[in-house]
Amino acid sequence: MTQRDLGELLNTPHTFVNKYEVGERYLTFTEVINICKSLQIDVHSLLDDVMKSSSK
């Protein structure tokens, strides 16, 4: 998936997606939830994975 594709799914410019990727902008929790919904990812599973990786 390209930045442009994700931007279209989120109804945001692809430049916002680029800023997330290069670390110029951080995602809000609401944006994370919207991305998960758009990509059909269970937000609970994502958070579980993040918690597991941060405890290493």
C-alpha cells in the first residue's frame, strides 16, 4: 500500500502519511483507531503487540 492509498482511505493528504512515516508528526490515539478501522486491524490486538514489544 502506498502513502497515497492510505491517505485516500483516511481522507487525508498523502503528505500527512509521509509525515507519520518520517517522524515529523505523531499520531493521536484517535488517528491510530481510524487507521486500524480503515485497514481492518483490531485495535486491541495492535495495543497488545505494542505492550508486549515495549516490555522487552
